[in-house]
Amino acid sequence: MTLPPLNPVYAGLGTTIFTTMSALAAETGAINLGQGFPETDGFPEVREAAARALTDSSNQYAPMKGQGALLEAVAGFYGRTQGLSLDPAKNVLITSGATEALAAAVFSLISPGDEVIVFEPHYDAYAPLIERAGGVVVRVRLNPPDWRFTEAQLTKAFSPRTRMVMVTTPNNPTTRLIPPEDWALLARFCVAHRACVVSDEVWEQVVFDGTTHHGVLNVPGLETLGVKIGSAGKLFALTGWKVGFVCAHERLINQMAKAHQFLTFATPPMLQSAVAFGLGLPDGRFAEEVAALQRSRDRLRAGLEAGGFRTLPSEGTYFLNIDLPGSGVALDGQAFALRGVKEAGVATIPLDAFCAPGGEGLPVVRLCFAKSDATLDRGIERLSAARQLLS
């Protein structure tokens, strides 16, 4: 039998660490603090709105750029919460999840041979999308505990071929936010090189301790270069819904829509209707959810530190990271994660999985705290056992 050749971008990819660790957790009966989804099933009132729309409204193709009600709701939500002035018809695009939005941005805004700067560790979809579009990935390595880039790093990374920078704030997996002074530094380089900034801001509402989220479209100089990406899945703890928002200058939105129309074309109409409803909920409703997540973060952190672990700051997202050397564990992240799930019955995610293979090791593991108190307590118990076993 003669088989066709495979695209090398995808042929060389293995199973994601999330799939691997979740499968091992299921196989061994381990507590799964690895994959980042909540145990509860999101905002019930938003789910009820989707059910009403499913039975009472159209289930045919939605408009390619998004239902008018959702476009207006996105513009209104960001106007209310972040002070952005967005024209729903010109500055907003609805996609089938934030990852589709990232794909549309990369496929439509760079050309083969263009360089795209990413900051490691980063969301694992970035590099394959860039390479599939013919782009060249330029990696800037960040390190704990602050995970901040420097002017020297940017000077080395930027070149005449730089066309895009991809950032995440709040960052999965590092959990840190880009502060205003770092945004200003990055903006100076992007303006000088006329490089777009694709800002993955899906965790923008999940920030803790009174911290303020600063997004790309709030940065002076990036108003026409920035692409802001949001996610209903993260806003409403409904990660399976896959409803994304793109906000940008009209010229960029129109370009991205040309890619979007050949990726998914449109997003399920009942979900769009429900998300439009949800974006109109009182600000206090979102604050309740964040307060509950912060309590879970604090419970996990306190339990781990009582067990001898050193944790890194968690400014946002569903995640908390463990500094293995600081915790007295002389293993890299991959080894600790694999032995932890097999020998101690707890699944974690090594941050090495968010970096290019073969690079400098990163002895940090990520835990998801969007879980019940009972799950967190069992996870703490097993992680404490893992530390004793593996130290």
C-alpha cells in the first residue's frame, strides 16, 4: 500500500500533555489537578438562556461575523469593564472559540517567512499555528518568579522580518499579568517595526487580589496594531462552548474575517444568544465567581505550603504553580508529573510542556484549583505524599 506524505508541521506533533496526563489520571484513579476545567458546570443562568434559544430561536447558520446582539453585547461589555470604545459592526468578530480566533489572526496577518515572537512558556497552540502559516517562531524565554521580558531580550528578538508578537495576559501557564510598564516597552518595539500584537486575554475576568487587567487595546500606540481575543468559555466557566471574541481596528477585523469564513464560518446561534445574555449580567455576578476561585486558590496554596511546597505568585487564571527546587524536589517538571500521577495518584502539568523541546529545563508544575474543596484537599494530601516520596 502506498501512503501519501504527511504535512511535517503536524506529523511531528505528539499527543498533548493534557491528553496524556488526563488519560493517566483516569487509568490510575489519580486526582486530576492537571487539565484546566472546572468541576462545576458554569453559570446556570447562561446555560438556561442557551436552552431557551435552542428551542425558541433559529438553529440555522448565524451571520459570519456574529449575531448582531452578541456583537453589541461584546462592545458594551468591554466598554463597561475596560473603557474601550468599539463599534460593534466594525471592531468585533465572533469565532468558534479563542483558538480559532488565534488561527484566523495568524493565517490572515502573516505571510510565509514572517517572524512571530512568542514568550515561553506559552499556550501550546501558538507555535504549530505559526509554522502552519509558513511563519518563523522566535522564542523569548521567561523565567520565574516574575516571568517578565527585558529590553535586551526584545532587542535581540525583533528584526526587520518581525510581523507579529503573541502574548497572553493573564498568562496560562505562568498565571502572571503584563504590567503597564512592560506593555509600554513592548509597544515601543512594535510601533517601530509595525508589528501586530495578538493578545490572548481569555482570562481577563479571572484576576485576583484586586489586580487590574491591562489589555492590548488600552496601550497607547497599539490601538491600530492590537488584536484582543476573549472567550465566553472562560468568562462563564463553560469551557466546552467555544465562543471567542476578537476586537481590533476595522482593517484587521476585516482581514481576519476572511480567514474565519473558511475555518468555521459561523458559531452556533444558541450559544451566541446565551453569551449575549450573559455579558449583560451585573458586574457583581462576575465578582462572585472570581471571589470563589480566589478562595480555592488560597485553600490550595495554604495546604501546599503547609506540606513544605513553595508556590509561585498566582495573579489570575485557574492555576497555581509549584517551584520544585524551592520545595526540595530534585526532579524536573516532566519527571515529577509522570511519577506523581503513577506513584502518588495526583496529576499535574509540567511547564516544560509549554516550551520548545530540547530547551533549558523548567522545574515547575502547574495545578488547576477550579475544583471542589474535597478534590483540592485530596490533591493536597497526595501532593504532600509525592513530595515525601520524590524528594
